[in-house]
Amino acid sequence: MKFVADRMLGRLARWLRLLGYDTLGIGKQENEDDLLLELAGKERRILLSRDEILIRRALKNGTAAYRVRSSGIMEQLMELKKEFDIGFEPEMDRCSLCNSPIRRVKPAEMGLVREKDYVYPEMLESGTEFWICEACGQVYWQGKHWENIKERVEKLKEL
Ligand SMILES: [Zn+2]
């Protein structure tokens, strides 16, 4: 199951990637709606939008699409659970910024991590494991942010 989300749903797109789902987003541009419809159709992605007109256009073309009703992120995720039965297992799998696959950083490549100003020296010394996005170079680790994500999805599972 793959998605493409409109710009209004950028946060939802990042969460879907964290949950391991291939989710494209596109930047602000002319003919944004046309591009979204084209991507959804060509790559067989489910179009996610809050725009009813866009969703109607997609469905008319035979493209899978879902109109997101809620504005809060947790509610949006619950909607997708009901509609598509998405799983709530966060994975170190996909870059939450650009949707490309991420992979573990090998010991010989620690230079790639060290050069990021958002990586604290303590983390480098404590044997923290790192992942890197091949496409945009973003570095990830399972820190407080990760714990927070896991806690939030655990709560969703109970609903
Ligand atoms: Zn990336």
C-alpha cells in the first residue's frame, strides 16, 4: 500500500513514512492537483487529501483516493487505520523527510554522522546506532524523539 499526500497533509506523510509506508509528497507548484492525480494514477498510490474536489476528480478517474476528515494528526492516523487497516509499528526504514530508504551507518562511515551539527558528541561516544538516508543525507537514531513516537502509537493501538 503506497500513498501520495497533498501539501496540507505533510505531517501525516511524515508519520506514514515512520510507520514504514511509502508516501510521496510534492512541493508547492503550479498544477499541483494535476501532478498529484498523475502520481497517484501512474504509481498506483492512494491519494490522500482534505480537498473534496480533488478527491472527486481522482475517484472519477478510477484512482484510489481518500478524503481525510480530521485535522489532528492522531485522529488522522486513526482514520487511516479504519479505512486501510494501517499498522502502527514504527520502523527505521524510510526517511521521514524525503521518503527514500534509510540504512544503518557502518563503523567506517561515522564521518558522515560526525559532520551533522544536530548530532551531539555524547551520542557519538555512547555507541548510539545511526541510520542515514541515501538520498538526502539525513541521519537518524532512536533517541527521545523515537521513544515519543513509540509511546504515541502504543496509545493509538489501544483505541
Ligand atoms: Zn531523505
